[in-house]
Amino acid sequence: MANHSAPTLNSTESAVSLRGILKQFGDFTAVKDLDMEIRNGEFFSMLGPSGSGKTTVLRMIAGFEEPTAGQIVLHGTDVTRSAPFDREVNTVFQDYALFPHLSIAENVGYGLKVRGVAKAERTKLVGEALEQVRLSQVATRKPSQLSGGQRQRIALARALILRPKVLLLDEPLGALDKQLREQMQVELKQIQREVGITFIFVTHDQEEALTLSDRVAVFNNGKIEQVASPREVYEFPETEFVARFLGVTNIISPELSQHYFGSSDLHSLRPERISLVDASAPAATAGTVEIAGAIAETVYAGAHTRYLIDGEDGQRYIAESQNAHLPTTSITIARGDNVRLQFPREFATAIPGTAPAAAAAA
Ligand code: ATP
């Protein structure tokens, strides 16, 4: 007989559906007519600049805010008007919200205690949850005796122990320094894989969203611009906003796009796709675009060097090359040098519907 209490991990099943969601605060519209499907077991990120509406959407899924219009469905149940505690979701906040006077084990077991779970069972589940976040050794300490990264893992254990079907994470790594943050990203992803729960993650850090997610929703101004895998949003942005927000890119003007690619849609060309060659290098082969230019600036950034180039075609380009040469070899390209930019034509991707005629009609 099937065990109906165990979470089913069917990735095609919908965990959360948002349908026609509108959220107004007085006269201000924070979220506009939003539709979004999040699959069961998925690591889903909401990425966007500050004020784009991500947290408001997360808070509506949690039940802390009610939508002005629209419907929220959690695993097939309409929860639009349900209280937060009637939803099988839990939230991890950036500021951990641990109780300072309780031990780590008591913090992790707190939710179970409130629900009346017996002590023996609680001890067992707390032990398992601490093991899950690899912190069994700190059970008797107080939160103030832990590092930021450890506290964040405890906050995660405390949320996971209640076995939510969906875990909501609001910039959970925001308070950590860069190195710890990167380490926690890897751990978070591992833990999510192990527990198999749907994670919905809010961040304004594009690299973090790309690193962690199965799919990313890119927010702008209360709306979703694109929902796709990290690779797709980076390599094939559907709007100019997505192209620019997901890292650095060159947006090639309609006139030059027409000239190089035969279409006057804007094209996005990532800096790492451009090779810089000097005047003595062989001419480009068919299918490769070549643009002459002069180096306006070089920026050394350790792993790579970034170049700003004034193209003879009137456009300024950014190119990036990995510093894969010997550490003792100095970089030979300098400000003022004449160079040629080369890239295969298909390395530039068209942003659909941005040709001036199409954009004017839209
Ligand atoms: P951040 O990354 O800064 O948290 P965000 O993308 O999560 O930004 P939200 O917090 O969802 O953005 O806010 C979206 C917009 O709604 C903002 O302009 C914000 O000022 C506004 N807003 C959010 N909550 C309220 C509220 N309770 N009352 C009025 N306006 C609000």
C-alpha cells in the first residue's frame, strides 16, 4: 500500500501555482498580473533588483500578505485566504531569528514542542536535523557561540524539521561574507538534494541564482521577465533587461545587428565570447565577425582581465579573457593599443521582438 504521508517527488507535479496575482499597497502596485508554476522538488529562485517584488511574492506564498487579486495553489489546494500556519510551507529569513536564550537543540526542536511532539521523538528528530546540516557537535551551545554560517544552517534545520512541502528562503545568505556565502551555496544545494523538498529562494545576486537553481524567475518592476534554467537565462535572454541583469553583456544596436547578423533585433554578446587579436593575426574566417577597435581601458581582476574597446563601428565593447597564461607572464594588451575583436556570429544571441519596427508596434 502506498504511504500517503511521505512526500512524493514527482518533478512534473506542481508544488506552487500563482495565477493572475496582483498586489497593491494603497495606490502602489508591487506585483502585476503574475503567473508562475513551481515544480515539486525544484530549487527555484526569484531574482531581481531591490524593489522588484520578489519578497512580496514570497510573503504571499507564506501567507504573510494577501494578494489583492489572483489565486495561490499549494500542492493542489487553494490557500489564497489560508493563514500561514495552515500552509505546508516554512520560511528561513536572512536574520536567522534564533532564540538567544535557548540551546541549539532547543531552537531546532522548538516548532515540534509547540506542536506537542513528545520529548523522545523530538530528541530523535533534532539529532537527525542537526546531522542533516552537519552540526551535531554544537547541539548544547547557544546561538551566540556559533558563526554566521553555522547559525544560518541551524535556521535551516529548524525549518526543515517541520517537514514542510515547500521551503521559502528570503536572502538567507545575505548577511554572510563572500567566501562563506559561496561555501554555504554549495551546502544549501546539497541539503536541498538530500531532503528533496521544493526550495523557493529570493536573491538579488545573479551569480547566486545561477549557481543554485534548477530554474530562475527574473523579476523587474513587479513582473516576471523570464523563467528558465540558469543556462537559458544567461545564454538566451528574452529581454534586454534580463541580458543586462544576468552579468555583463554587450547589447549591439539595431543598425549594427542588421549589418553583422542580418536582423535588426538587438543582440546580446557576452564579454567572454569575444577574442582579442592583434594586427598580425590571420584574418577572420567566414562566419566570424571581426571588428577593429582601440583599447580604452583594461581592468585586471585576478582570474580574468576585462577590456573596454572603442570599436571603429562606433560601439563600445567589453571583452573578457581568462588569465590562463603563466603567472609570471605579463599581459601585453594595454590602453591605446589597436586590436581586432573576433567572435563566431552565432555567439551573439538575438533578443526577440526588439527590432525598432517590432518594438514600436508592441
Ligand atoms: P528587496 O530585494 O529590496 O527586498 P524585493 O524585490 O523583494 O526587494 P519587495 O520587498 O517585494 O521587493 O517590494 C516591492 C515593492 O513593494 C517595493 O517598492 C516596496 O517598497 C513595496 N512594498 C513592499 N511591502 C510594502 C508595504 N507593506 N507597504 C507598502 N509598500 C510595500
